[in-house]
Amino acid sequence: MFKRGFIVALSTLAIGAGYGDRVVTPERDPASVRRPSASTASTLSIMIDGADTHVPRGGYCTWNAGVTGGTPPYQFQWRGYQGYGTASSFSEQMPDWMGEIIWIELTVTDATGQSDYATVMPITSSPSTPC
């Protein structure tokens, strides 16, 4: 009797666990609720908006960071004629003599560590030149 029961049990296992069988598990979220997987961030690109050709000698000018792509929040690092800044815009007073070339530099870094660099080189002109 032992042999017969053992053979029946093996036959049942062999029939129930065929090669083509697969295990089906329920999905955690139905397909209608699934969200697409996170994609990589787009490339960070920056530019400096504002006075970029001529600026008034002795006057104040403001430049703004133009940012596209990347992953917010952004960190801003400005370097200008007289100082530094960390906001999305940068203002400073221009030199009081005509013909001076000013360097305004901007580096922006996003939340993932991507960074981009931009610079403008305005020239001081007459006091009536708009910024």
C-alpha cells in the first residue's frame, strides 16, 4: 500500500506541475492607475536676460537668469563687476567711466547636480543709455 500511495502522489505532482504552467499573481495597481516610470531630467540650459550690449556709466543694471530644463530647485551664482549674488536676478552699479567692459557671469546648478554657465560683456556708454 505504501508503494501505491507514493506512486499516486508522484503522478499528481507530475501532472499538476507541467513545464508550460506559470504562476499568476495579482497586480498591485490596476493598469489605469499606473504611472509612467520616472525619466531622466532634461538638459539644463541657461541664459542671461537684461542689458547685454551697452549699459549706462554710473547707473544700476539688473540681469535675470533664464533657465530651461534641468530639475528645480536651482542654485544661482552670479559674479559681476562689484560683487556676487545668489538670487535669480542680479543688480549692481556700473563704473563711472565710458568704454569700460564689464563681465557678468552666471552659473546655475539644478537639484541633480547639472550645471550650466553663461556670461555677458556689456560696455559702459553715456549716462542716458538705458539698462
